[in-house]
Amino acid sequence: MENAKILIVQTAFIGDVILITPLIRALHELYPQAQLHAMVVPGAAKLLENNPHLQQVIPYAKRKISLWAMARKLKAMGFDLAVSPHSSGRTHLLLWLSGIKRRIGFDRSWLPWLLTDKIPHPTNMHKIKKNLLLLKFLSPREFGMQTELFPSELDRKKADGMLLSFENRPLVAIAPGSIWATKCWLIERYTSLAKELAARGYGIVLIGGESDLDKCLAIEKAVQDTPGTVLNLAGKTNLLESAAVIGNCRLMLCNDSGALHIANAMQTRVFAFFGPTVQSIGYYPYREGDRIFETELDCRPCGSHGHHKCPLKHHDCMRRIEVQPVLHAIQEAIPKAGY
């Protein structure tokens, strides 16, 4: 394995890709002379840019490139080992068709028998630790959980320039969006909290993609009477530029979403709202000082990702999270706003 070509596969969401960065680093520590390649969906490829442990990032547009075409491409690259935290039958089949001799993954989904080495997918464990368990086939060593992203110097300079207008205000990043509607704390709560923060001298940086623009505009409008307190970056930055901005903030306030994992990777404290999902699924913020706001309900969790509408039509998991406890927690975490 010392000079092997190794493929790491994670073709799920942005957060899932960030959570494989400890696995990438651990494989590099185990085999510093090996060539490490990562295969991810095109929308997440930016996240692994500049990663010093990787030889190459292979984008795989699953809806545009056939399984057979990608298998031929991987076979031509001549991989010796594949480690796949992405436990789908399609991925198992792809790796088998690619002729990779050793294929490590989780014993779940369909076709797990196409893997050469597999372990049961554990429960009640952070996803990072689950991923690292796959290395037990290669080494008994323990590895660190810290995720990592590598914004370029240009990304960092751009972020610094965008934040100049805040002067010495302590910065709170707010990412109000999610792919799944029920994962989102109510927008009126976000706007109320933003008004309270602005009045106390905090700077607010709004983070999100183009799909989050309406929510970010609503928050921006709510604090327009307090000039110089808000910067709306929704749809204006790529993932690594956003990471650089978040790295300059004292706190990330968000839903159970990719923003949570970007903030953890940039070692920015996370306050997250969990509604339809729960911590035992394994995607919670893991650093010291991080905090989750949630309401205990018998109907939680209602799925591993949430839904577009509450199955019980009340959405109490989010409605019962009030503004004042969150505001108080932020003031405790960042006690001196300086205004």
C-alpha cells in the first residue's frame, strides 16, 4: 500500500464531503507515498480544492455520466484500493466494475457483497468516527476528528476585504437555509434575533446560496434601520470564499445544514437548530463550545433528512425554539460586543 493509488468515494451532500476530510488526512498519514484521489459530486468538488493530502479530485455527475462510463474511467486510472463512506448499492457496483482489487465500505444498502471488506454501519456515533472505522482494516491507529478546508490566499484576501466595513464589531454568521424546508428555523425568528443582535453592536454576515436569497433578504431588511451591521453574501461567494468569511466570524448560527460543517471545519463556534433530525443520526457539531437548540418531541426524528413539509402539519420541533434563549446564549458566548 505504500505506493498505492487510493480512491475515497463520497458522492452525497456538501456536508458529507466535508466529513470525509479527516479520513483523507488519516489515509495520508498512513501512506504518505500513496496517491490519494477523491470522487465527489461536481457541486462539492470546490470543497476539496487545495487539500494538500489529495492528488486529484474526480467530479462525478451521476445524472449525466453513466455508471459504465465512470467505471471505465476509474478502471483506466488503475486504483489499488477504494474506501467508500458512501454506502449505496450503486457505489458498490461502480467500484466492482472498476476492477479495484480491494474495496472497503459499510455493510448496508444493496449489493454490499461486492465489497471485499465491510463493517456494519454503527448507530449513535458521529459520522466522522463512522468513516474512520473503515480504516480498521488497514491499521489499529486512532485518528483525529477535526475536519478541514483550505481556502486559498486569494479567498482569504477577498473575505477580509468584504468584512472591512464591520471595523471591530464581533461577527455572527447566519445561514438560514437548507435543502429541506422542515430543517429551517422559522424565518421570523431569524429576523427577530438579527434585530436584537444588531441593536447590541454585533455584525451579521448572511451566508447561503442563490436558493437562500429570499430568506437572507428578509433578515437584511429587518436590520436596515441599524446601518453598518449586515452583509448579505447569499449567492455571491463560492464555497471556499464562504469558508474564509466564516473563519473570520466568532459564531455560526444555522440549521442542520452544510453551513454547520463548513463552520466546524473552519473552527468557528456553531449554534445549530435541530428539528426533524436528531444528534444520534451523527451529523451534529462536535467542537467544544458548539451548541444545539432543539425541542424534545415524540415525533422526532421524522427522517434522516427532514421533509419539505411537516408530516404532522405542526412543525413544533422548530416553532417551540424561541428567540430569547438563543440571544442569551450568544451574549454568553460573545460577552463583549463593544457597543
